[in-house]
Amino acid sequence: MLIDIHTHKHAEPDQGTLAIPNVIVSKDSVYRTPCSAGIHPWYIDSDFDLQFETLRQYQSKDGVIAVGECGLDKMTSTPWEKQVYAFEKQIELANQINKPLIIHCVRAYSEVFTSLTAKQNKVPVLIHGFAKNWELAKTLLKHGYYFSLGPNILKGAMTEVIQNIPLDRLFLETDDKDTKISEIYAYFCRARKLPLEQLEQQIMLNFKKVFNYTI
Ligand SMILES: [Zn+2]
């Protein structure tokens, strides 16, 4: 079983794949579970309180297994204070309901860390779509975070991360791309010189552990 931990496609996945669709509150609804649901920093409503209440309702549904994607993005036009407020509210929520956080982070790793620390985060943190270098990955690993690598790895610039990342901290995803999750698994296995079966088993273990989900 291949796990696509983060996709914006809400259609039924291919056979042999467990795909976790991401619900962006006030853009998508909860169509099928398991899914994740959060308030994306690009899509923070002017009435944030209402949007947050909708998220809270989604999170009470069975099969909504994570809060996010949520986070901080230095390349978007959403005002910074609004982003920090929305992110920290979601960190609080995740800790209240004890679900992992799926994080969207663009050029704001130290600020993400600051918010998580300020809110005394205790739940698992998954940095989704990680596409930076091994130096940064090492720092984030020290904080205990998990990583999800996406279609970006197919471009060939992430060999050092692929070769060194501890497999018990790893997930794979397709995000908003049409790439098949099987291509990403296959590429990772080639670059890491790892049998596919071993990777499948490890990511399944990670999934059960982090998302507390039984298949
Ligand atoms: Zn996404």
C-alpha cells in the first residue's frame, strides 16, 4: 500500500494507494475521509472567527486525521500578523484535540519554530513539500519534525536529503501535481538504493504512529 500523505485531489485514489486529501477550509469541503483539514495561509478569510469555527466542526468528524495544511508563507500577500494569528490558533487546536499538524512553510522556518515553541506544541509536526537542503533538514530533524517529500524530488536536486533522511521521519506526497505517488516512491527508492517493499512498510509504520490511524 502506497500512502500519499498530502494531495489536493479529492477523487478516489488508484487501487493500492491510500491518499489523504487536504481540505482547505472555505475552499473545499470534507468529501471523503481520511483527510486533513486546515486554514491555508493563502486563504485566510476576512471573517477568520467563522472560518476557524468551520475548521473546528470539520475536526470533530471521524476520519479527519490532522490539522493543516497551515503555516507561514513569506511569498504570499496575506498580512504577516494575520498568518501568525491563524497559524497559532491552529497549533492550539491541534494540541487540544491531540492531532498532528501538517505545515506549509515558505521561507519562514525559524518563524514556524518560534510559533510552535511559543504555543508549547506537543503534537507531531509534518513539514509538507520539503524542498530545501540537507543542512536545514538536519536542524528540523533535531526539533523532532517529520518530513513529506513531493514531486519536487523528481527534478534531481534533493539527492543529499534523500540519501540521509531517517526513514522513520519520512512521508511522500503528490500535493497539487498530477504526478503519480508510485513515481515518487520509485524515484526515492532508486536514489536511496532501497527496495520498494521496505519503503512501503516503513511509511505505513510512520503513518500508523504519527496519525494514530488503523487501516
Ligand atoms: Zn498542499
